[in-house]
Amino acid sequence: MKSFYLKTITCLVFCLPFLVSCNWQDLPSYDEAEISALQFYFRWASDETDAVTGEPVVKERRLETTYETDSKNAVVTAVVRVPDASGEFTESVRSSVSQSRLWGQVTVSTAARITPVDGSGNLGTPDDWTKERKFEVQAADGTVKVWAIRVTDFIK
């Protein structure tokens, strides 16, 4: 037990100068509130069941997404194409893919946060992309930009 305390005290004595020498004020204050990438996915419950829970295993297929980002107007326009059936992504599963139930994913600026606004769903959950979705991107320094994401074409 004495050994544990001795090691702890020794560690604190040697490490403390390094911890207090950090000047947090010198860290960069990121001011960008940008969306730089966009991707869509479709998820479905497969016939396979989890051995532990007995629940269906969720499968995922990335959809082919091309997009253009207009930073000045804070708008991302996208074309989404449903890939051909193959493997576990059967024709039956493919036929159930709908623009009104897609999972969206974006990449934002370093240290920024993204929040849905105006009735948009959380990214990473299914949402209706038949209509424009809006998201507030807040930079680390507090700068805020409201982005609109529009799927202009859904090709199946």
C-alpha cells in the first residue's frame, strides 16, 4: 500500500510541471463553420440475428452521392443514386430504399458542432430528404452559419 502512495506522489511531482505549463490561451480558436462533405446511407434490419440479443442485425449500404458546396450561400446540393443490388443488398432491399428515409452524414470544420434546425432530423438517424434540411454549424469560436442541404435528384 505504501508503494502505491509513493508511486502516486512521485508521478504527481514529476508530471505536475508539465500539466500546468500548458497555456490553453495559445490554442487556436477555429472560426470556420463549414460543411465540406456529404454522404447518404440506407440501413435495414437483415434476416440475420445477433447471437447475444436475438435482435436483427442492421446492415448498411452507402449510396452514391455527388454534391456541390456553395459556402457563400451556405447551401449543399446533392444527387443521390441507389446502387444496383448485390450481395446482402438484394433487389428486395433495394426496392425499399426511399428518399424519404435516408441516413445523412456530413463533415464539418475542425472543432465545429452541427445541430438540426427547422424540423430537420439528427444526422445519423433516418430523415426525409425529399425536402430541404437545415443545420446550424457552430465554429469553435462561436461563429454560426445555417446551412441548407438539398437533394436535387434521387436516382433509383
